[in-house]
Amino acid sequence: MENRPPPMAALAPERTLYITSFTKITVPGLRIGYLAAPDRYVAAVANRHLVSSWMATPSIAEIATKWVSDGTAMELVGWQRRALAVRHAIAAETLAGLDYRHHPQSLHVWLPLRGEHTEEGFVSQARLRGVAIAPGSSFRTSSEAWQPAVRHIARLDHRGRTQDRARDRRVAERGQSRSAAARNLGETASF
């Protein structure tokens, strides 16, 4: 992320656990990350790790380490950032005229629900139309007031094409632009 603040571990290294993952920033199959901990927490962290994960697959750990060392990881991060830009351009076109929220470097967009829509009902109706979304409540971290919303991810293949094949097929069959299809989804989703 450009212009990001320093990680908390840089500000308070003596009391901060720094956890990273390769899955979202490089490729989904690289399911490994790094954990840096102050010396006084290493034993406790190792014990907790063994309870939840046991160990990383050695070949995956070797690949991740090699990719960090030879620059491949940063190349993949650059590819992911370019793919995110394409995803957000698709979202801007597809969701033109609709209220949605996103961060330009995030993997998803948030669609606030208005009126009497419930997250569960909207998710169910969207799935019936071939659109995969998740209820916002799945991502809640507090019990404070909440505006119902749903989360959607536009997936791309290695050529930068959307992986939402069901939507692409419907759009092509109807001969509509993506923005017209989004308006239709907004109208037909009033259930």
C-alpha cells in the first residue's frame, strides 16, 4: 500500500507481534506468512502456533523465502496491485450510480444496503443470480451500531479478465454493458 504508516512493530518493537501473509499479496496458493516477535514472547508464540498450525510445509516455506530473496515476491505484489486497479475499474464501471465503498488497494468493495434489506436476504437473492457476496456481519469486530452491507470480490484470471463467469455470460447474453447490468441488479435486487 502506497503512503502507508509504519507498522506498529516499527514503533513499539519490544511489545508488538508482526504477522504477515503471502496469500493475499502474492498468489493464493502460497499459504504461509512470517511472524516476528520480541525475544520475551518467542516461547509463548511458538506454543500457540503449534496448537493452531503445527508447522508450515517445508517446500512452501522454501519457495516463500526464495521469492523474498530474489525479488519474485515484490514482482508478484506489483502484479497484484495492477490486478487490483483493473478490479476497481471494473467495479467503478459496473457499479456506476450505486453507493459503494472501497479502498483502491483492497480486494473487495462494500455495498451498503438501504431500506428493509437484510444482509442474509440480499446475499441469498444475489446467489440465486450467480453473484457471490458475503454478509458484512461476517466481518464485524464490535457490537456498535452497524449499517447492513455486503462484501463483493471481483476475481480476475491471469490475463486480467473477470472470473465471475456467470455474470459475464449473463451480460453477454443480454447484450448489455457492465454498467447497465449493475443497474439491473440494483433494480431486480429489490425484493
